[in-house]
Amino acid sequence: MGIETVGIVGTGQMGLGIAQLLAQQGIRTVAIKMTGGDVSGKYATVDKSLQKLVDREKLTAEQKEHILEALTITTDLHELRDCDLVIESIVEEMDRKQQLFHELEQITSETCLLASNTSTLGITELASAVQHRERLVGLHFFNPATVMKLVEIIPTLHTPNDTVERLHKWVEAIGKTPVVVKDETGFIVNRLLTPYMVDAIRAYERGLADAAAIDTAMKLGCNHPMGPLELADYIGLDIVYHMATNLYETFKEPRLAPPPLLRTLVIAEQLGRKSGLGFYDYSTRPATPRKL
Ligand SMILES: NC(=O)c1ccc[n+]([C@@H]2O[C@H](COP(=O)([O-])OP(=O)(O)OC[C@H]3O[C@@H](n4cnc5c(N)ncnc54)[C@H](O)[C@@H]3O)[C@@H](O)[C@H]2O)c1
């Protein structure tokens, strides 16, 4: 059975990015803004992103219009009733996600697959909130979703093999490269990447060097496209904090625990790029490293 209509729940940086990616692939996409209110700002964000592609002659104006036609953004979860797959991409909180999956199970048909874009939360634990646990898998996209090639597919002990095969083919069909990974905190990428970012924050906290020096060192010394602190700002410090907390709670290795400075920044709602302040101040261009 084909996957023709896809729902995305959450229109933050990941949810909206995945919605745009799918609409660009010609898939009917329904994105749900969970915080209510006006959706015109969300359409404007996608429009602006597509317009950049038109300006660079990667899309025609006509293609842009087709993409926008394929995309519906709404605040009504019931609009997901005809979806073949719904991908959840809301705030990284187990209770909230479980509650949402419970609601989604009531709204969607039994043949609709349910997926979570969680960075580190357990898929089996998320699935324990639904009656038909075999419907729920992890589908982990990377930021920005329109550009990054990887998608981690995370089956659980309840997932039938043909569902994994179906999703594998679908991920390839949308132009991405799938890897299948067991349901263990952090999967592959965040299991390896989060300790690195957390180490960099701890090194900064201890005064090893300033933020720009740490980032420059890793870019020029290791040929990374971004340094660890600018990457943490890009991902969102709340997301990094949740990832470190979840990894620490699973593996109990002190090195994985979120450093105090990261916690302070999250409490201060200085979450990196999306809130304008993090390890850098984004009110200037280029962003200015802060002294924290
Ligand atoms: N940022 C990344 O690099 C990245 C990469 C891959 C996966 N993820 C995962 O994607 C998910 C979303 O992350 P994001 O970076 O888009 O975050 P974000 O902060 O940009 O967006 C979060 C979304 O959740 C919604 N939300 C906030 N509180 C809510 C609540 N109580 N109930 C329901 N919805 C609520 C917001 O309206 C927003 O749409 C998380 O699970 C995160 O771990 C993030």
C-alpha cells in the first residue's frame, strides 16, 4: 500500500522542514500547528524558503506553486484522518508525545502508520501509549530536513518486518538514505554526537577557550562544517539538554550528564538560534560569540 498522504504534527524547525521536504516530493502533506492561532506565518516561512530556491533557479515559480498546493497547514488534528503516515515532531517530552499518539490513534485509520521524529526518547515507551503498538516506529530526520540526507528508521519489538521494508523504500523514494537502528537512547547519530557537544560545553565552561576558538578548532582541525557550540545553538539548546538528560538517565555515565551552563541557558530560554541567543548572539551578522 502506498504512502500518499502524510501528516506532520508540530510546525517547529523540524516539523515544518519535514512538511516542506514532503511537499517538494509531490506528497500531499498536512502539517498541524499545535499551539493554535494563525497559520499564515508558517506558510510564509515555507514560501520564503521556496522563494530562495526560485531565486537560485533551483525551482521554477510554477513548481513553487505546486509545492504550496500540496501543503496544508492547520491547527485541527482531525485533518489527519485520511493520512497513510503521521510523523510527530513536537516538543521532546515523553508525556506530551504519548498523549498525542493516544489522540492520533483515535483520529487516524488502523492502517495509518504513526512515527516519531524524537531525537532520543524510546520508541517502545512511546508505543506503550497506543493500543496497536505495531503501528508506531521512529523516523528520525536531521536538521535542516530539506537538506540532510539521513533518516534513521527505528523499529521496536512490535514492528512487523514488512513495515520496516515499506518505510525503507519510502525513505529512499523521498530522496533520503535510511539506516535501520535498534530502539536504544540516541539511536546512532545522537548517541555519538551528544557526548561530543556536551564535552565541548564542559570545556567552554572550564575556560579552555572562548566559543569562537572551540568552534574554529573543530572546523579547521577536523574539517567539520560547524563547530560543536554553533551546532548546539543550531539544533536548539533545549533539544541538546533533553538529549543529554535522556542519555545520562539511560547509561548513567557522568560524562553524558548535561553541564550546569546548558541547564542555565535552557531555564533562561536562551535556546540558540531559534531564540536569538545561545553560545552566540544572533542579533548581529555574523553572530557574536558570547562570554558566559
Ligand atoms: N532540532 C533538531 O536538530 C532536531 C533534529 C531531529 C529531531 N528533532 C526532534 O524533533 C522534535 C521537534 O524539535 P524542533 O527542533 O522542531 O523543536 P521546536 O522547538 O522548533 O518545535 C517544537 C514544536 O512543538 C510544539 N510544542 C511546544 N509545546 C508543545 C506542547 N506542550 N504540546 C504540543 N506541541 C508543543 C511547538 O509549537 C513547535 O511546533 C523533537 O522531538 C526533537 O527532539 C530535532
